[in-house]
Amino acid sequence: MSLTIGGETKIDSEPCVVAWNNKLFVGTDTGSIFSFDSNLSPGASWTAHAVQLFALSANYGKVYSTSNDGGIRIWTSEGDKVSELPAPNADIESICLHEKYVYAGDEQGNIYVYENNSLIAQYNVLEEVKDIAISPPLMFTVRDLYVTVTEIKPEQSKDRFTTLHVMEGRAPLRVSGKHLVVTSRGGNNIQLHDIDLDSKFKKLHEVKVSDMIITSMSARDGVVWTGGWDGCAKRWKIDEEKLQPAGEINLGACINALVAVTGDTAYALLTGGKIICIKAA
């Protein structure tokens, strides 16, 4: 299956993080957030932070952003500020929204869990949190050497947790149904794991994605999309215990971030300001 360009646009600043919630939200190196509809027609844009955004996520009509100026800022999809969630210890580098909770990880290894804009739990996984994925009651966190699997129950305890397993891997990582997909420690491959404690999160399959570093990963509808320094966006179908190649396209510039909106459609942010819609033909 081939991948094709379904549309593109360009902004004047460097796009670095991306999120989707019925609209595309793009965070830049200047601290701004731009919104676009599915056809990449521009919508609202606003200054969210004074400097580059570290993380961006969106759900339930809200947009969550972080930079090196403290906690998490919450916006409407039109750019009106709703609230700000405090981070007591260090800069937030990753955000994961799952059901009613907001999970945020900082550079000192702290995980903050928020509900209704209030901090309800805090844990520490002992290393910088570059990415988070959730499959309740399991939380997967990663920097660039190990994936830590932690059991947490924020509705029961605000500070108790159990470390269940540690395995090799680095950011980015994603949960897809009963599977975890994680970048290999070398940064060139992706690995498919069972989300199963009894099997000790067995590695089922590993495929080489690129000779260069993978920067981005997104999973939707049993399909994983990847992008990286080589400028190639690739699509992989999870077929039971294997990752099957399902299309690729060379976009000609480093992919800073990528988000899938369905198994067949994704958006990529390229160095130089391009934003491209990619479709599976």
C-alpha cells in the first residue's frame, strides 16, 4: 500500500509538537499554538508560552501545553485560557490524556496525575520522563534506555505505586489495544510487546524503521505511524504478533512530530515549517 500527500500548508515558525482533537493543533519553537481543520485550513492561533513548547495534547475540546515556564496550561480550542495546572518540582516534558485523568511527567522523574484540574496523585519513577503511555492500571514511562512498567491506582492512593517490570527502550512509545509499541534503545527500530504481566511484557516482534533516529510515533485503529530524521513517514499494521509494513513516503525533510487521526490518515510536522497530511491510498 502506498502513502500519498493529501494536503499541505506552511507556517513561519518551526513546528515541534502536535495534537489532534477534531482539529489539528501545532505547537512551535516560539511558544505559539496554531489550529487547522482536517483540510489544513487555518483556524485560531495564539501565544501559549514565551519559548518553545515541550509537549502538547488535546481532548474533550481542551488543549494542554507545556514549556519551561512551569506547569501545564489549559486552553479552549479557540485559544482562551481555561486554567493552569501547577508542577511543584520541575519542567513538564510529556503529557498523556486518558479518560478522566491528565498524566504529566517531568525532567526529575515525577509523574503528576490530575483530575478536574486538581492534582490527585504524584509518583516518582527515578528518571526523566520523555514519554508516557497508559493502559490502566499500568503506566509505561521512558527516557532513552529503559521502559518502566508501573502499576498505579490514583483513585485509591496519591503516592503508592508498584514497579512491575523494566525493559530496554526509549521514547517515543505508544499503547495500541493489547500491545505496547516502543522505540528500540538504538533509536532505529520499533518493538512490539504484549501488555501482559504473566509474559513479562514479552517482545513479540522488532522491525527496522530507519538508519536514522525515530522522532515520532502515533497509533490508531491497530496501525502505527512512524517518522524521523530521514524524512520518511512509515505505516505499520499490527497483525497479531507482528508489525507488517503498510506504506511509506519520503517527505524530504526531518519529521519533528507526527499524529495519526485514523489508521489511514496522519499529519506530519517538518523542519522548515511544513505541515503535511498523509493518506494511505
